[in-house]
Amino acid sequence: MAPARVSLLTITREWGRIGITGFGGPPAHIALLRELCVEKTSWIEPREFEDGIAATNLLPGPASTQLAIFCAWRLRGAAGAIVGGLSFIIPGLVMIVALSVLFLAAHPPLWILGAAAGAGAAVPAIALQAGIALIPASWTRAGTRRGPRIRWLIYLVVGGVAGATIGGYLVLVLLALGLVEVIAQRDWRRDPPRGATSLLLPLLLPLGGVSGLAALAWVALKVGALSYGGGFVIIPLMQHDAVSSYHWMTNSQFLNAVALGQVTPGPVVLTVAVVGYAAAGIGGALLATAIAFAPSFVFILAGGTHFDRLRRNSAIQAFLTGAGAAVIGAIIGSAVPLGLALSQWWQLGVLAAALVWLVALRKNVVLAILLAAAAGTAAVLLGAPAPH
């Protein structure tokens, strides 16, 4: 059945509404898109919507943003994809830049320092919870045979160590482990390695040696084009660059950036806007956001008609099995440097409470950050030291 032809004004209104109300990350975005496009209007058939979810999860970058672009593309082609994608992204961008101005000010009020420190203290727990939540689906993807499962465990451990230690070079580990799984699954007698070199091309991308806006552009490109496994992998991809390599932010400010990305609606990847603001003001925030999300638009506009072949491609499936396990390890491993970034004794108490709330009780992430921020505000107003 041909998709309905929906006006650009309608797409602007409805995708903008989701961008404003989409608190809770990708699960909330997917639910809102399904409610609108499948259940409420029947613009898109249920099976096609589920296929869109599956296909966008095969792509690097923010999957729920790509799903929003894909749905708008099905309804109104390239114009719909651009309008829908921008309407979905911009509300969260406006909110997170406004909060960046407040939280990253040179001399913020004491209560802001406390709220930021409290929210930041919950971030290591959020990373741990996010990684653990991804394990079941990735483990199932590995299959039931012993060899693939052993490799999956190795990828998980290597990714965890890399996420905790090597910072900016993490992307090489993710790409390399994905390639290892492609090689491991390839039937060399039936499928000779004539195309294997194409999988090495990402390894030729620049790794460093740049500064200023070029460095910011490279960090944003890694987030948008080389992040596998969901929004939270941006943490280990960005932390080392933003804090240690280029000194755009302190560790405390980076924790604040991650927290802001969680409590604002829209894509979690908008955390990159906070890093961009710290690097080069509002212009840097806009530049980082544009570069981080541009690949998502390109993937949908150039590849939307080929999603069926993408899902059936065995090499892509194998790559995502290896890289996906490594990503989960990296997200979990990122909790280590995030935890070490906490500088005040009382933040450890907030972190412990967040671990219980998120990992043991499996409660809401946004509420965890708000409660942690309230605890931080109370702590500093009662005389506890605040990070600077």
C-alpha cells in the first residue's frame, strides 16, 4: 500500500510535538512515533514501521532520530525527511543550549552548582544501567553456538577495558572488533574476501592532530557517523576529547553535559551541543549539532529504498554483532572514568542512591537525574562543597 501524502505543515506540527514531549530517550520516541504514524492515523503499516525500527538500528548514529526521519520520508519524500527531522531535533536543541548557557556560566549561582553536581553524580549509574539494558538483545544476536558466544564475551570485555582507558581511540576498537566478527563468520570457500578492504576504509579516517573547530567537527562526526549501539556510546567517544585532549570542559562540566542530554526531550545525542557550546559558544553548539546529525539525514535519504537489502546483508549483521558487544562494554566501562571524575565526598552518596534506583530497582532515568539534582542543591545550600 502506498503511504499517505501528508502536508509539510502537519509533519512540522506533529514531529515538533514529539520533539517537545519526547522525554525518556529512544523508547519514548519510538512509542510516540508508533502512536502517531501507525495507531492514530494509519499513515504507515505496522510491519513497515517495525522494519524501519530494525533497519535504523543497523545504522550508526541516533536510531530514534533516524526512525523519525524515516517515517517523515515515507510520508513526504526528501522534503518530509528534512522537515520532520529538523522539527524533531530543534526543540531539544533550543532547550539544551539554553541550559548550557546557565550551567556552564563562569560564575553560576550556588544552587545551580549544587544541582549540576548532584545530577552529574548520577551519570555513572546511568551509563551502567544503559549498558546492562542492551545486553539481552546483543546476546541473542550472537546466537546459541559456543564459538560466537565466546567471541561476544571477548568483545564485551575488550570494549569495557577500552571504554575505561583509551578515550579518543575507542572508535578504532569498535571498528576493529566488528571487522573481526565479519572475518570470523565469513565462509571463505563460498564468499572470497574481495570486498573486505572496504570495511577497512573507516580505519583510515583522521584520528587526531587537529584543533579548534576542526577538532570539534571531528568529535561531532564520530558521534554521528561512527557510534554503534545507541545514544549512550557518545559518552566514551566524547569524554576524553572534550576534557583531556582539548580541555573544552572540566570533568564536572562533562558530567553536567551528559545529565542535560538525559533530562531534555529529543535525541540523547544532543549532548554534543553542550560540548560544542563549551568549545566555541552558541556557534560551536550549532556546528557540532549539524555535523552530528547530518549523517542520519544522509543515511535515510540515500539508503531508505535499500533498507531491505541492508537487513539481509550478512556482513553488516556480523559487523554489528561484534561492534555491538564492544559498544555495550564501552558504555559500561565509561562508568569508571565518569565515577573517577566526581570530586566531592557527598557525590558518592548520590551515586550510590542512583545505582540502587536505576540498576537494582530499574526506575526512571529522568526522575533519577531530577532527584539527584535536588539532592545536590540541598547539599550545597547546607554547606557541602560544590565542584567548580
